[in-house]
Amino acid sequence: MAQWQEVQSLANAHLERVHQLYAGAALPMTVRQCLAAWIEDQNWRQAAEPLSSHARMLFHSLLALLGERLGSPGLGDEDFTQKHNLRKARRDLQAEFEECPERFANLVANLLQEERRILRLGQAAGQGAAAPAPSAAPESDRKQQIQRRLAEFHAAVQEVERAFWHLEDLQDAFDFCFKVHYVPGEDKSNDPQYVRQLQALQAKLQTLDRQRREVLAQMQQLLGRSERLQEFLQQELGDWRERQQRACMGAPADTCLRPLETWFTELGQRLFQLLQLLRALGELRQKVTYERDPLKAEIPLLERRLKEQLTYLLQRAFVVEQQPNMPNPCKRPLVLRTASKFSARARLLVRLHDRNHRMEAKIHIDRDPPKIKGFRKFNILTSSSKTILAGDSPQEGLVCDFQYLTLKEQKDSRSGKGAKGAGESPLVVTEELHLITFTLAYAYCGLELELETSTLPFVIISNTNQLSSAWASVLWFNMLSTDPSNPKEQQFFSAPPAAPWPRLAEVLSWQFESVAERGLAREHLLMLAEKLFGSKPSPESTVSWPKFSKDGASGFSFWAWLDGILGLLQEHLKPLWKDGLILGFVSRKQEKKLLKGKRTGTFLIRFSESILGGVTCTWVEHPESGPPAFRAVVPYTAAELASLALPDIIRDYQLLVEENIPENPLQFLYPDTPRDEAFGPYYSQRQEGTLTEQKRYLNRRLIRVSSRQANESWQTEEELVVATENLETLQLQPGGLGTQQVTSGNLGTLQPGGLGMQQVTSGNLGTLQPGGLGTQQVTSGNLGPLQPLSPGTGQVMATGLGMLQPGGSGTLQVTSGNLGTLQAGPQVLEPPQPLQVRPGVPEVLQAEIEGLVLQLVPEGQGTLQVGPGDMGIMQGLPGGLGTLQHMGPGDQGTQQVGPGAVEQQLVLQLVPEGQGTPQVGPGGLGTLQVLPGRLGPLQPVAGDTGTLQPVAGDTGTLQPVPGAVEPLLVPEELPLELLPGDLDMQELLESLANGPEPSSGSLGMQGTLEPAELMPNVAEAMDGGLDPRLAGSAALLAPHDPFLPQSEDAAPAAASSLFTTDFPPLSIDANDFQ
Amino acid sequence: MTALMGFRQASYVLSPSHGSEKEVGDCTEYFCLCTILFIRKRSGRQERSKKLELAQSETMKAGTDVHNSKEEAEEPKARDKRLMSLFGVADLKNEAIGLYNIGQSCCLNSLLQVFLMNIHFTGILRRIMIPRHAAQMKRNVPYQMLLLLEEMQRGKQKAVFPTAFAHCLSAYRVKLFVQHDAAQLFLTLWNVIKMQMGKPELVEELSDLYTICVQEHLACQKCSLETKRNSSMLTLPLPVLDSSSHKLRTLEDCLQHFFHPEELTDHNMCFCEQCGRKTPFLQSMKLVHLPKTLTIHLKRFCFEKSAYIHKLSHYLPFPQDLDFSAVLTEDQCQADDNEKAAWQYELFAVVAHSGSTSYGHYCAYIRSLTERKWYCFNDSEVCQVSWDDVKCTYGHSNLYWAETAYLLIYMKKQLQ
């Protein structure tokens, strides 16, 4: 907007000043108004210089313009008075300044200057009133300042340029006059014309001299201003470096360099522009110089000052844009592994370069290695230098991008000295810090520089399992290093400082944020602090490096524990953590406080403090009388969560109570969100389709179950506190003979080592591991796993039993009570003992031993799971219901359904590579489900109904005994081939021929059958006459039977089912409580 | 005006050839010389430099009685106010005007701006006795200064030539076309002005405006004989390194260090009259009175291997507001509560230097007392700046050509 218009729009107070200004001025306001634009366009200041012809020219132009206005028809009658005023003003001006137009020029220049001053004042006041302190963040404030200053600087440089051109004009004029008029060596002082010319020449020189001084002063001023600008930019860059460092640690930070690049480039451009102006000034001096020529003294001074600024700018502008980074899933830069690829990138923020100059960038590792004994030395493989081409990437800027680098340790130097590796060094490998330095040969506008910049220190490891502790080092360094760019910091871990808790807390929170998009809340940090300090942290609390990364009462350090949780989150719990469903870090005390006031079934999810990378649920129950009780499940680790996701575990978790339907105690997620509402989105899709379609398989679901007795007496809250503490610490290891009676109380692990009788009548028992011979009787109470290691009899009378793991030979009798899982350990002795499941006991038996027999007495219900390489027999007595599940390759299992098992439903599931022989006795009903890739003969005995359901790719043998109903439905379109030439099959058939069953009529088949088309109607295949064949089948399935294929023969499964992985049991392991 | 032009004419010899290079060398030597004079034997021997400072202001009355001058100060203060309203009007209207560099005169220009932007000083300057004869006029520094001020204000030009003034000064051993040391030149200038002021009451006012009063204590460590001496100085010459040559961190630290007692032992021992031999002494300095305009000289140079001086350009921040009573401890002052209460200062001007000791440029950052805005004076170029720009003169270890504050001029706050 034109100045005069702006002046008119000022507030009244300031307008008053303008009126005052013009009240006494020789230039009437009418004239100012009338010729506003023209007046503002002229350079009055320059015209005001003495002896300038410019002033006269301007003065007469003004008068002429006024005359024009007066004559123009544009002014109507109403402007008669104005016309009159103008006419008068013109006459006055002419009278007053005709003789001294310079004075008039000076007057106008001053008036304009004064106007500008008033305008500034007015606008400043206006801004102050209009925008009442826009309290923007100081950071964005600085950005605005930079923008503003850059614009000002740009304008000022242009101003200097204009002044320079003016100077050039003046010099040319002087030079011309000098050459024309000045005649040296001739005394013409008597010639008045010559004297006058000489005086004019002298005046011209004066003007020239003054203009030179002005340009120089302007440049000095500019350099002073650019210092401030430079300082702002350096601060901004410093902030960026800090942000980058934080981002390396996983903090969310903006590390975009674009604005900085723009600013640096702009400032660089202006400074180089000044440098060129300075050189042009030098050229002017070459043409005309005189005594006390200011250019002579000042140019070198200015040039040095300018070059220093440019050098500083360029050196700081060379930055490591991307710190050394090896691709890894945890986004952890600055940890490099030998022989694996990494990349690093540096950038010059000043995007100016000489296109004719070849810019070479190089990288060096540990150019100035610290004097530490045993400090490893490395070579960078692949090229360590790179030429940045001029036209490489104009929009991307000047980038030195080094990719596909690898590191190789220099072995020879140390072995030559006879040193023995890391043992010599005072620092462990993960505390050794290395640096990569970039150098760049820069040239532009005659300025040649060697720029260099260094990465942040990084750690070099040789094995992935060092990643965790290497990352701890990187965190510690970047969190606490006072001057990360100082090469001396490579010795940081010679004396690592302690971390103030608030700083550490922040950094730990970033870890969670970067892994699972949610940081640590205040409560989490409080718990962590209490874990570290044993009390509430004060702002002055500090954590030492060994305390953080090395020491640990529980066998692992604080960091290892935390990193275990991070790993668990990363792999399995990301969405739950992100959405805040995991309370996570809650101490037991706090946990009780939180849950106490909540209704029964309220639960929370927290991380285990006792094992690495474990997560568990704790819920509260309010018994009818007494204080609330808190229950926690044994922590799940990554291995378990890999087979079943936590939301599914929570959904299906069941607590078995005697004479009740199993119930899920996890009802409400703390504070009070219904379980399914909270976890619904995370449940894996149920396979509803198989239920509504035909029954290809019996539906199964893997669920987690805990059991307890219904009439169990709840403990008081206080007792429970003791109990949990006991669980953590107590280990009873009586070594003597005799009878041990634990009648009541809480027991972590009971490991009696002697002979005798153990009687646990009541109480909660973590693990019972009797090592001696004798009888174990657990009559009442809750028992976790029972793991007898030696021969004897384990009797669980009336008990909620989590897991029964007989490691020794002996008979386990579960007479009454609920049994979760019965697991037979591998060290069983001969002969195999039968397990008897009495009525009313749902039974899961996991045989990891050979020759385990599960006998189902009437009304018993059980599942026999046979692990890899095992053999098991399930014998269903009349009325028993059982499932035999073969899990791994090489399994051998026999299912015998005894006579009279009317209600029986026997399902033999062979998972891939399992081999088994189901034998269905007379009158038994059996379903053989064959999963892909496994081999097994099905031998229905006469009178039985046998069904073989081969799934794709199976080899199955169906051997019907004469007289047996043949229900095998083979669709006609399916290719069924007899394989008489198959050697294994042949052998098998031969062996079977020797057995009680006749082999005639057997059908060997190998086919690719679509399961859906082979659905038998099981219910129809019922028969009455059943013949007990138990003994025979047991003999058939002796482990040393040469005719049954061994596990080695079987190829590994292409697609393993849930059960092929080694399914971790629901057990309390004694190791948890150390 | 004619005299000025005459000088200009005389100074030019029209020659398109290159000028001689000798001059630069000359000025560099001079700067070295005066700084050596000024801070000879700095390290470990503080008292020398302090004494040297006192010697420079020898014309000032030693041992001024603080209380007397304080009572008398009431009167000038009231007068000052009246004068300010009289003369300040003219000053108020003024924009900051530049001074052309007439050849290595950036130092003089900067100091002139500091003097002339100080309305308390111009208030005195405007009342000087005008010499009667033209010859006297030409030689009278305060008069020439006043002329310059008038020219700056009247002309409404962007900048004026201080040629006549510089010429006048050259009669008082202030050479033309030579790079000076600002602290040195300030003392010379001040003394010459005071000497030629003419009216005794003005001399007193001028002294009051600039003089710092301290009490020197010298105590023999053997016999506890204590000698006290009142002395005055024009600037506080603050070391920027401590006695073991470590960089001091802030201006406040420098002040603390300056007023910290010092033990004189070994070859620094003094002769004790009572003991009759050289004994170790404890030397201390106590602050008695601070003037309205307080000049602080940061001794940003040090000697490495005897002869070579180099500039200390490290970072040393100074505050915009400075409370001396908060900086100094109780036993570093010798003043009553009234005096101390008045020790509230705000920064008025910074004379900054860029370049090396031998070779560089001066500019001045001055906060206009009427407008309360910062200006930067680079010879003929004047521009309005912000406090951020002034902060840029804190110094920078790696940049020798950055502007670093050399003289700090603080102004006593007007107490309501």
C-alpha cells in the first residue's frame, strides 16, 4: 500500500501528529495529497546531496506536474478551493526553493522519513491493540522470527545491491569527468574555468567516497544482522539434533529437515551474494582509488568476516540425516551387527554447489579411536567414498547416501599382540561406542572447504542376542551424554553417569510408545520406580548403569525384564496395549487396592514380575462372607501366546468347580467393562461354519482351565498376602523319612526327598514334587501340578487338581474330584502303569511316555493326548467316553473300545505324521479322523461300525474283519487304488495277518478324498455285540513292535495343526518362584 | 562548513593509482600498544591493572567523600530533570543518525554515539561555555562535540561526517585514521571533555555521572595493619578469566571475581611499614558508590607467551537488568542501604568489536533512552534492532569475527 494511503488510515492520535508535521512544513498537505504516488517514487535523499543536479530536476518536475493538475479538467467545480490552494502552493514553492532545490529535496526527504516513523509507531500500537499477545509457543515464535529476519535480510541485501549499482554509476561518471578534465602536470590554477571544473571533480569524488563508505557500513551492518540470523538457525538446528536423538531413542519427534534446508540455503545464498558484491567492490577499487580509500582497508576485513560466517554456516549445515541403521523390526537404530547391511545418510543443508566441481564424500569409522585397551577396530566394506554429482537430485538436495555397508572386524591386530578379545577390554562389547565420520570436499564461488560431520555413537554387535543390551547402551548414552558430538564421548561407558529418574522414565515410556504406540502412564512409572528404588521416587532419585542393565535379584536385570515385556508386546499384545486394555505395571499391593472395591469377576491384566516376558490376569472374588479374594493365573509367555492369543484365552478361560458347569471367572475388565465388550474386537474368528455344516470334525477348541473345589474355604485377604509371598519364596525340602502331613497352609513347592507317606489334606499347593518312594495322598485342597518323580502311588482323593504329572512309574488314581490335565513325564519306569479314571471325572491325559494306558471306567470321560514319539492306549470300559489325540509324528496309539460301551463315542484323531491303530471292539463305535499326511490302519472288529475319514493326502488302511458292517462310503468318482506293491503296507498287512484279526478282505487304499463327501452317519452304526479285546490290543501296541512304522519314517508335516506344536501345559513351574 | 570542506579537500590527492599499504600496519601497532599499556601483567596480578586504571583518571579527585557528594547529588538530580525536559525535547524528535567512517574511525564513532545518545550527558554538554575565538572553538573538544550533535539533529540527514571533531581531537594525541582501543579512547575522550568543560559545576556533574567510587583495602597478613584508600574510576575493568585462567561464565561471575579479595604473596608481597619488611598482604576492594552511567570494560584479551595478545571471544552473557546489591556480598560493599537500593541498573549500550586485536571493526548497540528501543550503529548505517541482536554480542568461542561486547554501559534505573 502506498505510504500516503497508509498514513491516512492511521488512528486519530497518530493522525494528529501528521497534521502537526505538515502544519509547519513548507510543503503543503494538498501537494502531498495531489502528487502522493509520484513523490514517494522519487529518491529525495539522494537528490538532497549538495551540488546535485537531481534536486533541480525533481523540483521542476514537481512544478510541472502541479501545473498539469491545475489545467486538467478532472477537478470539478466543487474542488475550486482545492485548485486555488494548489495554485498558491505552487507559487509559494517556486518562490521559496527556486534558488536552492537541494533544500527542498532535503525537506521532502525528511517529511517522508518522519511519516514513516509515525506510521511505524501507529502500526505498532495498532498491532498491540489488535492482537493481544498471541501467546504462541516460543518455538514457533522463533520460526516466525527466522522467516521475518530472512525476509528482512533479503531486502537488505537487495538494498546493498542497489547502493552498489548507484556507486558504480557514480564511479563511472567520476571516471569519465576525471579523464576529460583533469590534466596533470600542468599548472592551470589561473584558469578559472579549470579551477571550477576541478572543484566539480572534487565534489564528485566526495560523493563517490561517501557512497563507498555507506556501502561498506551497510555491509558491516548486514553481517551483524546475519550473525543473529545464523544464531537462530543454529539453535533451530540444535533443536533438530536433539529431536533426532530423541527419535533415535524411540520418541515421537519430527525430524524433517526441509524447513531447515530452506533457511540454510537462503542464508547461504545471501551470504554468497554478499561475497560476490564484495568482490565487485574490489574490482571497482581496481579502477578508481585514492588516498584513504575506504575500500582498501575495509574489503579484506569484510571478506574475512564474511568467509568466517560462511564457513561456519556450511560446516554446521553438514548433518547426518539418517543415523547408522540396520533394518530390524524393533526400529532400533545405532545398533549394527557385523556382516549385516546397514545404511547412513548425510546432508548438506545449504543447497548450493559448484557444478564444475567434483564433490567427493567419504566415510571413516573411528577415525580417531579412543585410547581404550582392546577397543575393537572395524573396516567398512563396500565403497567408502562416493561422488555427489551435480545433477544428481536437484529437488532432493545434496545428499551423501551410503547404503549396503557392512562392518568387518580387524582381527589380526589384536591376535598379533596375543590379546584374547573382550576379556582384555575394560568395556564389554555392548558398551563400546563407535563413530562414523563423513567428509565432503565442498567448493562454491571460490570458497573451498572440507566439511565433516559425525554420527551419533553406535554399538557393534556380532550376535542378535546382544541386541537388547546394546540397545540399553544406546539409550543410556543418548539419554545422558552431555555432548554427543564430542569424540571423547566414545569413552562414555568408562564411567557411565547415573540417570535421573524423571529422564529415565521419559525414555522408558518412549520405548513402549515406539513398540506399541502407547507410552507409560504415571501409575506405570510409579510402579517401575518402586521396583527400582523400593519406594516412591523423588525428582532427585537416580539409577546407576549397573543397576539398570546388569544387576538383578531375580536373575535378570531391570532392563532385561522390561525388554522381555517389550518383546511380548511387540509380538502378541500390541493392539491390547495400544488400546489401554492392559494395566500392565501394577504391583500386587496396588492390584489389590484397585480390585478390592470391584464386583466379583473384575479382572486386570498385568505383567509378571517374576518371569521374563510374562503376562497374567488377576481377578477378584467376593465370597459370601469374609474379605475379597484375589486370584492370578500363572503368567503366559510368548511361547504360549503364539498358539493362543490372549483375548481368546480370556474369552475361554474356565475355572472348573465341582458339580458346577465350568465358569469363566473373568467377567469385567477393570474398572467395569464387560469382558466381551472390551475384548470383542480382538477375538479370533470362531469357526462357526463347521458347526452348521456337516460334522467333518468334532468341533474343538483349546481353552485354558483352572480348577478348584467348590466348597473350598476362601482365605482372608491378609492370609492371601502371606500366601502369595510364600509362593514366591518358600520351598520346603524335607529330606527325612516318615510321614509328612501338610494339613493346612500355603505351600509354594513341596519337594519331599525321602521315603514315606505324604499327606496333604488341605490347603493350597503350588507344586508337589515328591522325589521319593511311597504313597502320596492328597485328600483335599487345591493342587497345582503333582509331579511324582519316583515309583509310588499318587492318589488324589478329593481335590481340585491342576495338573498331575507322574514322572515315575506308579499308579495314579484319581478317585474323586476334578482333574484338569494328567501329564505323564518322560522318565517313567517299566512297566507302564495304568491310569484309572473313575466315574465323574473328565480327564485329559497327556502321555509323553510310552505305554501309557488310560482306562476309562464307566461314566469316566477322558482325552488321551499322545505327544511325539509316544505311544498310548486308551481303553474305554463300558460307559466311558474318550478321545485319543495323537499329537506328533511317530505316535502310536491304540484305541480299544470294550464291549458294552453303549454310550461311547470314541474319536481317534490322528494329526499329521501320527500313526495309530484304532481298534474298535465288538459293539463299539468309533470314528477315525485322519488329518493330512498320516498313516494308520483302522481295524474294526467284527460287529463294529468303523468309519474312516481320510482327509486329503492321507494313506489309510481300513481293515474290516469279516462280518463287520462296512460303512465306508466311497464316492464312485474317487480314485481308490490298491497298493499291493507298497512295501510298508505289505509288511503291515503281513503283521496284521498274524494277529487275531483276519487280514482277508482288507482294503488298502490311498486316495485323495474330499472330506465333505465322505461324511458318515455315525449314529446309524450301532451294534450290540461287543467283544472285549483289550489284552490283545495292548500287546499289539507294544513299543517295540517291529511292524509299526517308527517316527523317523514319517516326513514332517507341511502344515502343522495346533496340536503339533509342543503345547505348554497349564502348570506352575517351581522355577517361577525363585 | 568551510573548515570541514577545507579538510576534505586537503585530504585528497587525486590519484587513480593504488594507495600505500603502510597505514594498516600502523594502526594495528597502535592498538597493540595501548592494550598492552592498559592491561599489562594481568594474570595473577590484578592490582596492577586496577592501579593503572586509576592512574589514567588521575585528574579526578581521589578520596571523594561519598556522603557529601550524595547530599549534593540531590540538587543536580532535580536540575537534571528540568534540563531533560528542556533539552530532551530536541533529542526526542531525533531519530538515530549515523556518523560516516572517515578512516578507521568506527571506534570513535561508536563512542560518540554512546555519549550523544545519553541524554544525561547531552544535558551537560548543552550548557558548556562557548569559546570566544574561532581558534579556541576549533580546539575545544566539548564545543566541537556539541556542534556535531547539533548537526546530527538539525540536518535530518542519514549520517554526518565527524571530520571536524576528529580533527580537533587529533590535537590531543588521538590520532586520525588509526584504529583505537575503545576503552582507552573512552578514557581519553572523557578526560579531555572534562578538562575543557569550562564551568566547575559542569565538571562536577560530569564526574558524578560517570565516576565509580571504591575503597581499596590493603591488610598485612603478619601484623594486621590495614590501610584504606578511597579511589575513583571511570570503568570497571573486569577480567573474563579467573586467576587460574579459566573462563568465567557470566558477567556476574566477573564482577564477583573482580571484588574478590586477593592474597599478595611471594614476589607480589608489599612492604609493611609496621613490620619493616615485605610481607604477604590481603588486598581487597569494596564498592562505595556507583554513578548514573556505569561503564564496564570486559578485558577480552590475554597474553600468550609474553608478547602476543589475542582476543578472548568466548561466550559471556550479560543481563539487561543488573542489581549490584544482589551480585556483591555484604563485605564487598562499603555503602549504606540507600546507596545500595539505588544500585539497580539496566543496559544502555554495548560497544562491540569484531575481528582480532590488531584488525577489526567496532559498532555500538544503544538503547534509546527516550524511545526505549535498541539501535545498532555501524558508522553511517543505523538500524533498529532487538534485544536478540544485542545478545549476539555475548561472544562465540569459534567465531573470531563475530561481534563481541567490549564495553558495557549500564544506566541507573529511575526510581519511582
